[in-house]
Amino acid sequence: MKIKKISTQIKKIPLQTPFVTALRRVENVEFIRVCILLESELSGIGEAPATKAITGEDLKSIEHAINHHKKDFISKTLEEALEMLHKLSIGSSAKAALDMALISLQAQEHTQEIYEYLGAKQEEQIETDITISLNSQEEMLQDAQNTYKNGFKILKIKLGADIKHAIEITKALALSLPEAQLLIDANQAWSVEKSLQYIASIQADKIELIEQPVQAKDLKGLQQITQNSSILILADEAAFSLNDVKYIVENDIADMINIKLMKCGGITKAVEILEYAREKGVKCMLGSMLEGPSSIYAAECLAMAYKDVIKYVDLDSPHLYKKGFMV
Ligand SMILES: [Mg+2]
């Protein structure tokens, strides 16, 4: 069936508390929702948040990219539209929003849910980590303890450039929550030296992994850390596309990869990366930005279909929305 109409809307969901990492501070989840309507009246939804610090796209550029190209998609079949989309030179988040709407429609045309279409036998609850924002040690401890008490056993701890604070907070968290699984995310804030200092100060049994310690472009530095670390190293901002992932895996630059729909350009591209990771025996994290509910659901469907490859799921956005707020 052919595409009849594409429309976009800007959406905003307030957060319970501000989200703070080494790269940014935000108080709302803001995203573009795209709706693709077929001549059969079936409709598919896709979403993309603004994460200028990571993908370089804001709401305006995502909306502009979609609206600028939408006329080319009208009267195309889903297969034609997908092929055309992934040849366009537009941002990866704009691509991801369109891709997930198209994949949702393909699933509907097969009278399947997205997770079935991707190969999962049944829908299941996916256990996500919860992010603990970068704050004072006292606030981070309090936040982590409350989150753990609320039933979340996997915590993603955001750390900043102050390595002394990073080491102290990690030790304090490991001591106060010995049963929690702690994932550390430095969001590119450290040097190689600081990273190695951190690793030497923290025993491997206290934390599960360290995510993106150095600048995304510093692949040599990341490799040096990985090869000298007793703790698993995960590449995030350094790994956008399948080509990035292949380069990182083939050159032992990181132990694991964080796959996000907004970095790779949608479900179609995430599947290519997951198939490659499955073939190579590389474990992954299925992550997200701060996103709307539909794009998080699309990522959850991937997590259901690739349970053997995805070791950690970082899809906590809906848990961070202000209570009772949904769009
Ligand atoms: Mg990260």
C-alpha cells in the first residue's frame, strides 16, 4: 500500500527532576512525532528527540529534514520509502523517526506487532536501568537509594570530569548498595590518564562497565583504556553507524557497544548492527536518549527480539516523566 500523507508535531513532557550528565542538563523531554498515513488509512508513528550535544540535531532541524523530504515519499510503497530514506543525507534522529513509522506500518501490513515483526515470539517486560544524574555525592546517594528501593536493581551512574568526585561517589554507591548493578557513564568527560586512575581505584567487582570515558573521536585513547582495563569498556558516542561498530570491534577499541536508534538512523539500521554483533559474539547495550514513549517502545521491541545480544537495556525515559504526564 502507498503513502498518502506525512505530518509532524512537536511534543513536550516535563521530567520529575532535571536530567544532568557531563554533556547537558534538561528539564523536559522534547521531541518530534511523525505520523505516516497510508492510502489504506493505516497509520504509523515515529519519534525523535532533540539531542544537539550528541547527534547535532535540534527540533527545528529534525522537523525541517522531515518536511523538506516528505513530498518525495508520497505515493511510494513502504519498501521504496525505506530504501529512499536510508540514502538521504539527513540527521540520524530524523531518519530514525521516519524509519520507525515505516517499520510500524510494515508490521501492521503483516498483521503483526513490531516485536513479532522483528522476530520476538512474545511481548515481555524489559528490565531497564535507571539513570542517576550527575550531582553532589549526597544527592546522588539519596537518588540511587530511593531508586533501588523502588525496585530498580540496575543503576546507570552519570559521572563528570572531577575524577576525585567520580571515585568517591562510586565507592560510596558500591558500599551503600552492594546488591545493585552499577553501570558508569562518563559521557566523554575523562582523559586516558584519568580513566586509568579511576579504573585503578575501583575494583572490577564493584561495577559492571564504564561507558564512553573519553572523547568520541579519541578512538586510540579508548583502545588504550580497553586494553588496560579490568572493567568492561562500552562505546557510546564513538559508535553511531554499522561502520563505526565494525571498526571498533575489529580493532578491539571497546568491549561492548551502546546501540541507540537516534544514533544509527532507526530500527532498520539497529537490526544490521545487532545482526553483526550476534555474528561476532559482541554483547551490546540497547540505549536511548531522553525520548518520547513511541520511540522507547520501538527500542523495547528490539530488546525483545535480540535478547541474546543485548546484555543491558537503558530505556528509562518513561520512568523519568512527571507522574501522570503522557502525550
Ligand atoms: Mg552514554
